[in-house]
Amino acid sequence: MLKNNTVKVIGGGLAGSEAAYFLASHGVQVELYDVKPIKMSPAHKNQDYAELVCSNSLKSNDVYGNACGLMKEEMRILGSLVIESADKFRVPAGNALAVDREKFARYITEKLHSHPNIKHICEEITAVDFDEYTIIATGPLTTEPLSGYLKDIVGGGLSFYDASAPIVDFESIDMDNAFFGDRYDKGNGDHINCPMTKEQYLDFIDALTNAERATLHDFEKKEVFEGCMPIEIMASRGVDTLRFGPLKPVGLTDPKTGRWAYACLQLRKEDQNGSMYNLVGFQTNLTFGEQKRVFSLIPALKNAEYLRYGVMHRNTFINSPKVLNPDYSLKERQKTMLAGQITGVEGYVESAASGLMCAIYLYNKLTGKKQTLISENTTLGSLARYITTENKNFQPMNANFGILPPLNMIVRDKAQRKKLMAERSLQSVREFKKEMEI
């Protein structure tokens, strides 16, 4: 059956490279399309596949204490080319998996070019044949013709920038300085409200307006900031601007005082379990370290653990909960699959992981095997579940322990709880690999 099917992989970034190599290594004929070098995006600098355009760090390598570290280990078990290359060209960076970017990309490129089952085609794709097996992995800088085409086939809703507020772990919120409730008591009391005194508010505004911001590419600046105003820019327009915006206290009566606070941040539940909360209206371009430092000045967040920091950058992603199945195939066109940041996964490792899983699921289809999804107890499975579960406020998500199902026991110690969740995850991945015979 494999001889009668050729899979088109569109995009030679991390997700596309991972998908193409897995399929080719398992006997599938692959046509790998990439627009480089005939057309280069503003962020790309060379002709290699899997080019890391922003950072040389693939985040933490801590398997038992960090969800991204756990995801990398899951990928190692499943034979990831990206993680193989990262491990081979690792450079000292403490507990982070940092790499020599040029050697990392060159190794992947050479592995792909030397594989007999991969045909390399330098061409800009502007449309897809839905009767052919296709993986679209064109990343956050998808060309305009293909972006427009995708917008049509997914029924609109394609986003062209990523402006996401931070998400914190519920257990890390100081509820002695917060309370549940909705504005004017209209609702089910799902929001968590974080009141601030005048002094606390003024200290926060001062720190916010003077905090270090992340650097944007020139091609991102106009598009991103016109699409969504960062909280720090709003604050710079006047000391009371946020009190009439995201920190508006009206209608939020603090049960401890019986009054409205001077300013009040609302947190919105991000998942059904209530383990993750979003800082409403706090889209930001601050560096991650500054987000933690500045937002900790809000009393309820003084010890907050961030499951996802706020980001603002050029991106292209579909409304996956509406159009994508958990195996990364389109609901209406199941021979067409999407992988990488275009699906709403956030981060290099997460993008590569989605490409790997996409390829595994497609390989199972091509070989006629029973289609089995990887367990939601894994970061690979829980991230796919997250981006394909109904969410009216859908924004890209990275790997974190908050999206994993809870243990079937109560474990008070957070480090021990993460370790047990990681052990459960790795066992599930090994079982999946054995069952899929990969």
C-alpha cells in the first residue's frame, strides 16, 4: 500500500522536516516542498531546512520537572530527527537544550537530502489537492498566497499574529489576595479577581512602563501592534489608562472590604479543570523574565507559576478547535493534515512534535493499521487535545503540566506530582510505540 501513495509535505521547517523524515524512514515516498531559496521570508537567513530563526535554545531538558523537557524525551522515544540533531550539537547552557544552530540545521538538511525516499522540490505552493495525502507545515511565516487559500478552506478565522496573555497555574495564585466573582455578579462566579490598592497600582504601573521588552523583527512591528495593543504601551499613555481598561475595578466587590478596589485584574479559566487561568487583557511584549518580575507586584500573583508567558509576534494559525481533528487532519478533508505553529502549538519543540505525531498518524492510515491516538497522559497527546478542544478564546499553547490530566491520587508536593506525571507519560509513550510497531 505504501508504494501506491506519495505524501506531499509542504514546508521544510521543524515540523515539516520531522514529518518528512519519519515517513521516509518508514518506507513512504515523500515529496518535500519548500519555497527556499527562490523566495526567502524576512526572518530566514540560509537555505537549510529546520532553520532556527530566533533562538538557539529548545528550552529546558529537565524530563521530570519541566513539560517541554518531558516532551523532548517523549520525542526521543519515538525516534525524533529534530531531537537527535539537538542532542548531537548541544552547546553548554545549564539545564537548557541549546544548540549550534548552523550545525543543527545542516545535519537535518543532509539527512533529508540523502534519504532515497524523499524528493526535494523548491516551489511555492498556493493550493492543495485534497485527493492527495498532504501535510501542510508552513509555519508562522506562511506566504500570503497560501495563507489566503488556507483561510478559504478553513472557513475564515486564520490569525496572522499571535498576541497572547500569560497563563498561570491556579495552585500558585494567592487566594488570600484574590476572590471569585463576575462583574456585577453577572455570571457563575468563574473569574478570579486580583484587587490592588492605589499604592500597589502605582508601583505596578511604574515597573510596567520601565520594563524590558522583547525585540520584534521589523516586519512584525506594525502588524502586531496595530492588531492588539500591549499592556505596557497602554500603561505608557497615562497613569489611569489601565484602570479604565484591563484593570477596571467597577462591579467587582471585594468580600473582604465590601468595596471596589482601586484597580483589579481578572483571571479567566483556561481549561475545564480550572487548573490554568489567563490574565485577561494582558497581552504583552515584555521579556519572560520581566513578565514574572512585574506581574508579581500584583499581590495575588506574587508567587505565580507561569504555564505560558505572554507573546506578541508574527504568526499564522488556524482556529484548530473548529477545523482540526486530534490526529491533525482537517475535519472536512481528512487526507489533508496540518502540523507546526500553523495549528496553534507554540514553540520550536512543540512544532516539531506535532510534525512527528502527524507523520505517525498518517503512516498508520497508509498501512491500514487501527488508528489509535497517543494517550492524553503524554505532553504529545495533551497538547493535541488542547488545540482541538472547543475554545472560544483559542490562542496558541505550549507544552506545560497544566494541560495534562490530573493524577488519580492527591499529591501535595508539586515536584513529586510532576515527577509522577512524567513517569506516567513516558510509560504511555512506550506503550504507544509498541502498539503502533514504530
